[in-house]
Amino acid sequence: MRVLLLGADGYIGRRVADRLLAEPDLQVTALGRRDSADIRFDLTAGSPGALARFLDAVAPQVVINCAGATYGSSRTLIRSNTLAVATVCEAIRRSREPARLVHLGSAAEYGPMQPGAPIAETTEPRPVGPYGVSKLAGTELVLASGLDAAVLRVFDVVGPGAPAASLFGRLADGLRRALEQGDLQVRMPDLSGYRDFVDVRDVARAVQSAAVSAATGVINIGSGHAVRARDAAHLLVRASGFEGGVAEDGRPAPVPAQAGEHARPAEPRLLPPDPAPWRQADVRTARDRLGWRTQVPLEESLGDVWLETACRV
């Protein structure tokens, strides 16, 4: 099977590329903006016609879209998560043999939800903020394209390679600095929300399963369990061996007994309340239509985050 992978240099895209390249029955071509791509193309600036010509040259049976932006200005998010998706859909439609499309969406498309209940794909999305809105617009473009397409609505991704700006990428970097400098506190944003954490390697397996399946429409990709972010953070702290405290914005850090008067209290930086304090995926569709479920426990995932951070030169 010939596969065209978009966004192979991203956090999820790198793991998807590793997964696909390990399969001898798959012929993988990577398209992106960097020199490492097999085909250099900017989805935010290139035209659908130009991309269609590349599609005709490669003749993929499946296009996997891991490209997009998580951070940045509203303009950047819209161009990366909406305009680029429109380009991909239109290019596939124009190509001689339209490929199947597997597109990565986000749980942020749902917006705030009622605590205590899993979120099914039939739930009406009500995103808040430019990121969730831009991702939902991309999903709607895929669903309305008329293509053979599946949207994997991915929940909170963790695991090795976590970006520095992500929750656990930031915590891991903070823990490393604290251990190196002898600090007794690490500052973090509010960690009171509940999240459905899923390992990036499990996400890559889900993408592979979707690529070779006939499933269409939106499919949630998560663990199916809601975990308080604070509890997950403690798993990472424990993996690091850090004996100090974590100071959340607006909430003082616990001072370890052995620290005594040498502990430096954090200066709280108040942030707005989390607009989505609860995320838990209903994963029955992924189980039934893709034959997929998570394999990597959260503790192992966060342990690998720390191992990579600690070994970074």
C-alpha cells in the first residue's frame, strides 16, 4: 500500500512515520516543509492544484494528515488547521485517483463538557478558543468533502518527545532544571482538571489501523479514563526522583518536611480557569471499528517522558 504522510516532523507525525516505516507492506512518502521530507510542500501556502500534481506522481492509496499547529496566533492556527485541510481535501478531489484520507482532529473540538461522563462522537462540539475552533473547522471540511475519510479525534497525548510547551514537556524540563540547580519547587499551571491521557505510540497504532480500515467519520482516540492532571504530574515527579514540591498557579506547593526554611515559596501567577475541566473519551467506536485500544500505561508513558528529558544532551 502506498501512503502519503503529511506532518511527519511533528510530535505525533514522527511516531506515525516510525510505525509505518516498520511495516514492509507499506510504501511511505513524507510531504512537508522541511528538508527531511521526501517532497517539500507548504500546506499553508501551496495551492490545491500543485498538491494534486504531487498526488498524481505518488499515487497514494491513503493520505495521512498529521500536519497542524497546536500553539501560535489565531492566524497561524487557522492557516495550519483549517486552510491547510481545505487544500488537502481539494487536492485529493482533483487527483486522478482520489486516496482515502485519515485526518487527525483534537478533543479540543468538543469544548467544555459535563464532568463525570465520557464524550461520544455524537456529542455536539462547542469549542472555545482559536485552537479548538480551527481544528473543528478542519474536521468539518473533511466530513463535508465527500472523500473516503476518517477523522481521529485525539485526546491528550503524552509520551516521549512531548513538546516543551506541552504540560508534561514543561514539567519534565522544570524538574530537570530543579534537580540540576538544587531548587525545591517547580512552578506549573493549574492541574485540577481531568484529562484523558493517551500515549503517542498508541495514537500511532490507531492511525495505522485507520489507514488500512474502511471506517469513516469521527473516531475518538483516548484511553477511556479521566485522570486528574495533578495525579498524572505526580507520576512524572516520582519518576524523576524529585523530592521538592510542585507549585500550581494560584495554589501553593507543598513544602517537603526535610526542606525546612530553605524552600523557596512560589510566587503565584493566576491564570483564567480551565475552559474544559473534564475530558474523557468514549472509545467504543475505536474498539469496534478499528480493533484498537491503548497498550501503554500512563505511568510507563510519563516514565519515558522523564527518561528522554533526563538523557537529553
